[in-house]
Amino acid sequence: MNAGKIITLFSTASGSGKTTAAINIAAALRKDLFNVCLVDLDVQFNDVCRYLHKSSDKTIYSYIEDSSELARVNNHITRSQNCFDILAAPQQLEESYNISAENVEDILGQLRYQYDYVIVDTTTGFGELTLAAIAQTDILLFMGIVDFIPTIKNMNIGLDTLKRIGFEANKIRMVLNRESAKTDISIKDVEGLLGRKFFHTIPNDFESCLNSIKSGVPIVESGNAKNIVQSLNLLAKKISNPEEQSDRQGLSKIFGKLW
């Protein structure tokens, strides 16, 4: 069986819209009949299930605690007939402390051979679990917002760190969220500071995002908010473009270069 692609959403800024983007990318890919699993690696807060109004005792932690001889991660997936599958974050905060980088490597290594696309939502910054996901990643969607200069500075630090740990630049896709938000900083200036252009921009539509969270329904499945729906669908199609190529790197290489 051919390996699927691992798409990781990453940011150096809180409130960048990673979870919203991850959910909608997964939903859009599923609408295009791809087999999709969304992994919630923001393990302390279980944001994906909260967003989608789902509750399940099948989680990353339940897999790790599974002592059966036939323990496989696919036995701990929250499944949906009409939507994408989810590997949920732990239900309890204290359970998150038992998840290791090796667990993440194991989980993603299994899932990539069971799905066309594995979408990974991460916590902000370079934590151990996020680095483990990055090590397995085919495409890294670096989510950014351009609200003020320190945010852009942190994005630059993030790009420099990815370079320093040996992550290939051609796997990085810069995504600007809330593109039409009022700010004194132009996109062109930000691209100049970062030294690269944005791969995609998502328009600012706070009302549609809020309604999506309230209803538990991904934005791309709603009949409203035409601009942001088109943008999110287009982002998913850019990801699923067959010309997108990837080379994988090992976990030890990334950890070795960072430390």
C-alpha cells in the first residue's frame, strides 16, 4: 500500500487559526473523496473535538494505554460515516503528560499507510510532540497572522529554526490567515521580512468562524460565507495537487540538529 501524505499545521503565534484551518482542510479533502484522518496533537486542550462537538473515549492516550497484543492505533480512531476520522487528544489534562515523541512517531507511521491524508493540528511553537510530527511531515503549513511586528519576528524565528534543524524549505507552505484584517502592515512588507511569499491567504471572516464553532460544522460544509469557503476549498486542492512532491526526514536527524 502506498503511503499517504502527512500535512502538519504549525505556528509560532497563538490564535493563528491552526485548528480551524486543520478541520476545514480535512473536511474539504474528505468532500473530494480522499480518506482523511485529523490528529489532534494539541494534547492538553482537545480543541478538535470541542470544535466539532464530539466526545469519545477513543484518544491518543487510550491507544498508548492499550496493553493488548494486537494494539493498533486504528482501534482508537473516532470515525464518522460522512466526515473525516479523528484521533482525538486526551480527555483529561494529566493524560497529556504521558504522550512522548516516540508515541507520535509510532502513530503517524501507522496512519500514513491507512489514509490518503493525515492532517496534524499542533500546539504553538516547537514542543517535543510538534517536533516529532514535523519529522514525519510531507507538507508543513506554517500559519501566520500579521497583526503586529513581534508576531512577524516570531514567524522569522520559526523559519530560521526549521532551517537549523534541517527541515527542507521546499516542504514549507506559508499561509496567511485573516488576510483582510485591518492592519498597518502590508503583506508585501511581511513577505519581504520573511524572505518568502505566502503560499495561500485566508480572508478575515470572524462571523463565519464563530458560527462554525457554535454549530460544530466545518465552514466548508456551510452554505454561507462564500469567500472563506472558496479559500479553504482552494487551499485543500493546492495540497492535494499531484505535483506536490515531498521527501521525508527521520526523527533522529531533526532532534539531533536541534540539540
